[in-house]
Amino acid sequence: MARKRKGRALDGVLLVDKPAGFSSNGLLQKVRWLYQAQKAGHTGALDPAATGLLPICFGEATKFTRYLLDSDKRYLTTGLLGIQTDTLDAEGEVVAESDVPNVTAEQLEQLIQTQFSGDIEQVPPMYSALKRDGQKLYELARQGEVIELEARPVTIFENQLLSLQTPEFTLSVHCSKGTYIRTLVADIGNALGCGAHVKTLRRTQHGPFKLEQAVTLEELVQMQEQSELAKMDALLISIDELLSHLPKVVLDAHQSRFFSHGNDVQFDQTERGEVRVYDAELSFLGVGEVSEQSRLKPVRLIARQAVE
């Protein structure tokens, strides 16, 4: 007999404004406890010192986290010139200090647009959750190990200098997955010859979701203490909103039944590639992929009653 999961069977996405001092997993566990949810997962870590948007997926939504992991993000960050740290942020130990050159906002903007916008390459920081031989880099870094890491391609869609008040500068960054803002700030400092580290970092957008949609941890705690579970549940976003970038297709009852059981179905429409799939009542079934042969193949299905 299958062991029954403890907690509430919730499905959906919660947008949380992560406070400083929490790891992403620490916040995940706190929110899961507040909701008494059976299953939860987050969609891309923020450093403990960073704040801002962290989508948390409950239940069936965890099957679709890769679509947010792969999505673009926006950040506001303030860098501090002249001081380098081992973690590339204010949490680390200072490893070097240098005089800050007399750079103007126009000169810094020119540097950012010519060297730190568009398709660039970054070397990931040692203090990161990337793994080498099954061990996280930050664990190796804490043991004093230094590993030579290869540069990886990332895309900076927009890198706007908002202010320069030497030695601090503030950027608004729109970037692809895999971009490290700590590395971006440190590399800008290195290009100026003085080094830099991230003083503050705030994620303002993650895929289709914006920070203005998020709830604070303080607000969640207050609702939980007042036993306002219905109010908390009303904050959850439907699973298919994770996939709003995918084309939407609707199946008839016959197609829905076969698709929901994991079978390919004939789909004679123009869409190709991955799509959001719904039944005739517009209930979300999951993600499918339409082949060149007009066959709709299930990619990821939600657990639900079979469509009759």
C-alpha cells in the first residue's frame, strides 16, 4: 500500500519576494511549511544576500519548473568599485582593494554597451551551486580549493546604467539563464582596472512574472497566523501560466482521452514544436510537442482524472 503524503495537495505557483538572509531552499521550506504543502520546489536560486522574485511551485507545477529555469530574468544591482571579495558580493572576505579611476557615467556606459551587452562569455564564480565531480563549487571553495573553470556563453539583452556615484554604480540588467550578476559586476570592475563586487542584488522579473505580483514572507506569516488559508491559496497562480510563452492548442474529447494516457494523437494544424494542451472544456492537460508529421506527442502531463 502506498504511503500517504503528509500535508495538503496543492497545485500552482506562488510568487514570493525573497528577503535577504534566506537561502532559496530555506525560503522554500519555510513557505512549504506555512502552506502545509505536500510537495514544493523553486525555479532558480537566489544568493542568500539577494532579494526579489522567487517563484515557488507546488504539486503538479513542479513538473514544469524547467520552463522557468530556462527563462530570461531581470535584476537591479548596485556594484561597489575598488573592493574585490572572494564571493564577488558583500558577504565575502575582501581579497583586494584598489584606487577607483576617475570614470564618468558616459565612459562607464560606453564600456558596458561595448563589452558587457549582447552575447558575452562569463567564468562562473567559485562560490556558486554549480557542481564538479558531484560536489558543489561553493563547498570546494570553502575547503580552500580553486578550480579553473571554463567561460560559458550568456546573453545580456539589456544592460542599463541607472546611476554612478563613485565608487558605486547601479545597473538594470535583462539577461539569459545562466548569467551571474556577481560575475558581471566583477568583470566590469576588472575592465576599469580596480575590481568590484555586488553590494545589493534584487531580481525584478523571472520569465513572465514580475516582482509587483509577489507576496512578502511577512505577509504570508501574518495570513498563516490568522488561519487565512483560503486567502493564501488565492495567491496561487495556475500551472499553465508558467507556460504562457507556448502556443495554446485545444483537443476534442477523443484526442484528449488518448493524449492524457500518454499517447500521440493526430493534430492537423499549423503549430509545430512545444505547445500548451487543453481539452474541450479548456482544462489544462500538459505540454505536448507537434512533429513535422502533425503528430502531437505528450512531453509532460499533469496527473488528473482520465478524460472520458
